[in-house]
Amino acid sequence: MNVQFRDRPEPASPASVKTAIADCDIHPARATKDELYPFLAGRWHAHLETYGVHAYQGMMEGPPYPKTQPNASRRDAWPPEGGQQGSSLSFMQKQHLDPNHVALGVLNPLGATGQGMRNHDLSAALATAINDWQIEKWTSKDSRLKASVVVANEDGMAAAAEIRRRAGDRNFVQVLLLSRNVEPLGQRRYWPIYQAAEEAGLPVGVHAFGFGGNPITASGWPSYYIEEMVGHSQCQQTALASLVLEGVFERHPKLKMIMIEAGFGWAPSLSWRLDKVFEKLHGEVPHLKRKPSEYIRDHIFWTTQPMEDPERRDHLFDVIDWIGWDKLLFATDYPHWDYDEPSRVLPAGVSDANREAFYLTNALKLYGLA
Amino acid sequence: MARHVIAPVDELPPGTRKFLTIDERPIAIFNINGEFFGLLNRCPHQGAALCEGPLIGLAQSSDPGEIEYTRLGEILRCPWHGWEFDIRTGQSYCDPKKFRTRAYPVNVEPGASVVKGPYVAETLAVSVESDYVVVDL
Ligand code: FES
């Protein structure tokens, strides 16, 4: 029999890599609105039902549904049992973790996780609940998955307390921040977060997105989603410049940070420009003992999705040579629509050692799992 | 090129689509308003299964501010990154010179000719009275 007949294709990805990989950006979702309730004190159930959440900005979900694909997710990623894409562990295993040989999957929960809310007590309660939920629903059920410590980012003290609560718990491998905050990320309201992360030995991931109340561009709200997509990298550049210039890395020499889902092709030019003005203006920031580019190259890691896709692959390799093959962390962004298929992202012409670093070993080392 | 009998016509009414594997090749078959189309079910970009994508129209613009939306339901949009393909030809709209997905001719044949023909129909009991969807591969 050579004709098989089905309504839908097999859920497995049609192509996959042969060897183990780390996926440093996976988005787990809640199947139902009240899935967090068991992890929240009764007071907050009542609060959510009565008052809802109050974010720093409107359009909490970003541009309205469906954002290119429903829930900004792959159309083949709806779990068969229902619920939003990314909400079913068994389907995630079958569609992504197993066929793609994911040996390490780092979870970055987005949405109403408590980040970017004006009520800081609710923000802290939601962050703690999301962290408990990640253990209960994901990391305790599949040892390949590791969680991010979600924190009440606008309340540095509460965020630091949550990081200390999770310190030493190997369910967690990083602290999660978002790039759009009330203030640029290097400013002092966020300093307790970096202090606690350095003490806990956890790198801090800065994922594109967030609800700081500011528009994505420096001159206002854009017309198109395509502008928002590229706006994430501009926003990330602001965050990175602020982190360097406010002296975060000077104060925390052991701190590592990861720029997630905002590209990396811009890293050299931002660094060159910072170095050039630093020659002239270093008197304004005498707390910096090194050139801005040196902090960036020593402290920053980059997830690959979305990778810039220049016409000539040697341009991509030039950028990576500047950044360092040891600083890239492979990511798919599963189940989101701009997902990167592991077997198709890296052009030919990469040495075996760099390939392995890119797909797996950089992540294992950074997260202390090697 | 072999011809494969896919299904009796009434199993694929307008608005439906089917995914098949023929000789280990993934194929997507669509019935759009009574016309049948077949495409390789693998996106040339990163390999997504195209049959999961929505059928949309073609948005074109001759001048900024002038938008024309035509060919409603004839453009298949990839379920991952949204590349658009012409269901009639497999041509991509993001980079027509470089990328296309393979299109296969699909026809409706009366049972009498199907039974006679050199067709492959192992999964179907074919009867002379009905019409069948046939794809050339
Ligand atoms: S896989 Fe189809 S557009 Fe990327």
C-alpha cells in the first residue's frame, strides 16, 4: 500500500537535527485562565475576579489577535486536547522535544505572568505562582525542561526576594526580564535584581517584549506589526546600552546576561558606536573602567532566534566571529509563529566544534549543566 | 509519472483539504470551489506542513495607499512564517524566482476510466459508477 490518507499530517516536525540540542527559548502557556489559581492565595483569586490586572500599558497582549498566526503561534501547534498552543506537555514532547532531540529546553513564560503590572503586590504574587506552576506542570514532569525565575520586575526588592527563594533550586536556570520596562534596564530600581542573580549564580535573560508603558519605537507607536518586529532589537539596544553605561557589569563582574529574541547582527555596530563616544565622554561615566564593547563581549550571550539572514553567509559569519561562537545559544521560540527549525537555521560551512557549541554546549556551560 | 486515485469525489467536498503520503512523499490536496489542487506538503523555507495553512487572497499594491485584494482563497499561507504560495502553480510570492513548492495536477475521472487506467488505488475499492479524484505524481 503506498497511499496513506489522513486529515492532518503527523505532528512531528518534518525535518529535524540528528544530534542533541539545547533550545533556549520555549514558551509554555496556560491551558485555562484559572490554571494559576492553585498557586495563588485566595485573596488574589478574589482580586483578579474583581479588579483584574492593571498593566503599565494598554494592549497588554501586544497588537490584537491573531498577530500573524493565532496567538502568534504555529498553526500546527494547537494541542489535540484543546487549549492554547504551548499549553500541553505531551504535545510539546511529541511535536518538538522528541523529534528535535531537545536535551535542554529553557522555559520563558510570557503573558500575564506578573511582569509589568502597576500593583506590585499582585505582580509579586503572580510571579511566585508562575514559578511554582513551572515546576508543577513542566520541569518536574520532564527533566529536559528548565524554568526561568519570573520576577516582579518593577519592584527590585520583591524581585530579589523571589530570586533568593529559588536560589539553588535546579529547576531554575536563569532569571527572566523583558526588554520593555518602565525605565531602561540599567537603572537603579533594577539593581537588586542583578545583585540577587549574581549571588544565586543565575544568568539574567532579557526577552524581547514587555509592558513598560513605552511605545516600541523611540518616537511613538508604529503603524505595522512588521515595525514592532524590528522594534524589539532597537529596544534591546537601549536596554543593553543602559546596562553597560550604568555600570551594572562593573558592579557585578560575575553576572552573565542573555539577549533573547532580538537578533544579534546589531551587536558589533552598537559596540563600535559606544566605544567611539566613550573615548570622548568617559568623564561623564567614570565608574566604567573598561570600554563598553569589552563588557558586552564578556557578559552577553545571544539566543539565535531570530537570526539575521544576510544574502551572503560570510556576512553572518563575520558578525558571529566578532561576537564569538561561544556566545550564541540556539533557540526555536516554540510554539511561536517565527519558530526556527533546528535543521534549517545554520548555513553550511561551520566547523563541527562551532556547530556543537552553537546547538548545545554553550548553553550547557552557561547554565551550569555541562 | 504514475497516477494515483485518491478518493471518491464526494469525500472531498469544496472547502476541504486532505493530507496524504504517496510513495513517501507528503502531498496536500485541496478542493476550492469544486476545483482540485495538489501541492508538495513541505514548505521550501523551513519545511512546515503547508496543508495546515490558511487559504487567503492576494494583497497587491501599485502605489502606496492603493491596495487590491484579489484571488480570494487561492493563496496558501504557510502555517509557520507566513510565506505565500499560489495554489495553482506552487509559486511563492515572497521570492518567486528562488522558491516554489511543487504543484501536482489533480483531476476528476469517472470510475470507468479509473478502473481501466494504469492507476494506483490500493486503498480504495473503485466502482465504475462513481467519480474519483486522481493525482499525477
Ligand atoms: S517554513 Fe514555511 S514560511 Fe517558513
